[in-house]
Amino acid sequence: MLYGKDDQSVSEYRVAGWPAYSDRPVDPKPFGGGHFFIREHAAEVAGIIRELATGPDI
């Protein structure tokens, strides 16, 4: 789970509650920035998605 540490609409408390909505492990990964943190971290987010889709690079 990816989120912006400075997102005013999602508190740390709400982030901590996300595992209750999943039947799989949730690994929160905070990024600097607000709700649209992805704009500043697009390459890193794409890398995380790629690794989840294809597995880790060897």
C-alpha cells in the first residue's frame, strides 16, 4: 500500500487500519508528499508495481 505522508485526507491512523480490509498482507510504504505523491515519485512507484507484477529482479 502506497500513500503520501502529508496527505491531509488520509491520517496515519486510517493507513494503519487498511489490513482489516484485505485478506493478504499489507505493507504500507510512505512517500513524501500529499494525496498526489505519485507525481513526484512516478519512477519509484512504477518500479514497485513492476516488481509486484513480475517478481524481484535477479
